[in-house]
Amino acid sequence: MPEVFQGYSDTQIILDCTEIRCQTPSSLLLQSEVFLNYKSHCTCKGLIGMAPHGAVPSGDKEILKQSGIVAILNPSMAIMVDKGFLVED
């Protein structure tokens, strides 16, 4: 464990939200879900967790599985992901 965490030996995971700017939806209902007043634009947020020693405890497949996204899709729908996001199964 890095020296800066020596006083926090019970810490198992460090969480942070990250966000990326996204296109403004045409639907006012959807806009209300993604618009941030303090930034004055729309963003999509994601949660990331990392162990104190630097490892991300879950891989892409596990995060996708736990998100529940696949359960709301039907077999005719496609998912577009980054080339390093290996979720073909």
C-alpha cells in the first residue's frame, strides 16, 4: 500500500465520479436528468472505484454485468464500446 495510505489501513476502495460533456437532449425531461446548473451544460456521469494500491477491482465485463444495462436490451440491439472494452459475450 502506498505510504500516503498508511494512516488509512481500513480503506478498501476509493470512489470518485467522473463526468464527460454530452450533447443536449431534445427532450426536456432528459435534459433535466443530465443538465448541471453549476457547469451550464449537459454531462454524463460514471462511478469509478480503485483499491488504495492502484488496482481497479472490477473489469469491464463485471462492471457491465452489475450495471444492469444488458437486462434492458433486447437481442436485436447493439452496444458501441471503446476498442479495449472486451464484452463480446
